[in-house]
Amino acid sequence: MLFEIGYFLLAVVISIGVGVLLYLWQRPKLSMHYLVLTVAGAVFAIYYILHVVFGSGRTGWP
């Protein structure tokens, strides 16, 4: 799997946006620890999706 910087940066930007939305609108508020874990998980998930759909990644399916 090749690491693609552009997709990673896009995933970081989208994940930070998700984190901001959660911080502003989540009731009850998430603790900062859970918010950071959520954003980190979103970075990995969104990067993987972008890499497989648009990049050179493969899912392992034939």
C-alpha cells in the first residue's frame, strides 16, 4: 500500500471538521480524550476509504 499524502491531508481536514461539529453540537459534550480518539479514528477510516476508492489501494477482494 502506497502512502498518498494528498489523500491523507484531505482525510485530516475532513476529520478535523467532524471533530469541530462534534465539539459544537454534541449533547452531552464528549470529553476531550474521546473527541481526540474520534478524530484520530476518523482520519484512519477516511484515509482508507479515499485510498481504496480513488487511489491505488486494494481491499484484498478479487
